[in-house]
Amino acid sequence: MSETKTALVTGANKGIGYEIAAGLGALGYRVGVGARDAARLETAVEKLRAAGVEAFGVPLDVTDDRSVADAAGTLDRLDILVNNAGISGPMGPGWEQDPTALDLDVVRTVVETNVIGVIRVTNAMLPLLRRSASPRIVNVSSSVASLTRQADPAIAIGPIMAAYSPSKSFLNAVTVHYARQFAGTDILINAVCPGLVATDFTGFLGRTPQEGAAVAIRYATLPDGGPTGTFAEDGGVVPW
């Protein structure tokens, strides 16, 4: 009998991350719930276990080298990594981030989590992923990362978010370069957009977290030979 495959989802104690963990668990994966808040982590793991998921907690702060290294050291195998943890940074009136008035420390903090944190976690987990027969990496991005959409006044969506949106564009670019690095290997890496989802991140506007999680789950469980280096949402490919 083959061993149960293991997934790790960062920022999985609530919202989209929790539902990604729940969805992968329902498919039979053993799921590591990555989160930095110990109490919320324990609550999420207990809730997942009550739903029949083989879940375990992984204390993980994606902005901290030691925390990430320690998290990698607790795992005996890894088949799926979902880099879901992310922050928007403070918003101004109208839920906007005015580029002409941005606090540079806000930009640094957002990039540290949304981009550098993904690189930090991915590289720490690579030795485990390389031992998997079908390793998958999913980076949770956003449609507001699309330069094509944001630059076209006719289709630009959402408010101006001059820290958050560029951080996700940066993440998309990093995803492409990982895909190039992994070309010819079994590692598939893609960026996905869950859409506007009703969580505390959006002021609880949008569709359900379960609906938002679906695209990440789909790309986390791609068959061998599936797409890599893409940016996708429910309706298909998102323009860069």
C-alpha cells in the first residue's frame, strides 16, 4: 500500500487557506496546517480532524528564517506545497493604497510576506518536494496582479492597491522563473487567483472561501504532464 501523500498549506488557519487544506484533506491527503498564531492553528487542526481530515499543525511564520527551517525539519515527506499566506498592508479610504503617499515600510512588509516569504518557504521545502513522485507547488496570487487588466481602464478591476497588487505581480514573475528552473522535472508550479472571496481580508465581500479554494486545489492535484508556469482562475488563464 502506498503512503498517504502530504500537503502543506501556509496561512491555513482560516479563510481560503483553511478551505484549501479541507479540500485536499477530503481528497485523502495528509495536510499540514501552516500558521503563525498557535491558538488559531490548534483550533483549525481540531476542526479539520473533526471533519475527518488527517491534519497536523505546522507552526510557521513565512517571514522568519528559523521558523521556516524548523517547519521543514518537522516534515518527513511533502508532495504539495500551497503558498497561501499573504497580507494586503494597511488600506486608506476606499480600500485604496495611493502610490503617491505610500509608506515605504508598508511596501517592504507586504513584499516580505507575499514574495520573499514564498521564496523562503519554497526553497526550504524543495529537498522534500524533490523526493516526491509528483511534486506540485501552487502560489496563491490575485487577478489584481495582472498588468494587462490593471493597465486597461476599460477592464481595470478593484481599487488602486499600490503595495498589494505589485507584490502579487512580483510573485507571478517569481513563479515563472521557478517554472523555468524546474523545466524538464516532475515539479509543476503555477499561480492561481481565487477571486473575490468573503474573508476578513476583503471585509467579507465576495463568494465563499470554498469556492475560492477550488482553483488552488485543482492545480495542487494536477496530473503528471500538466501545465506549469501559468496564472489561472476558475474561468481559465489570466493574462499576465
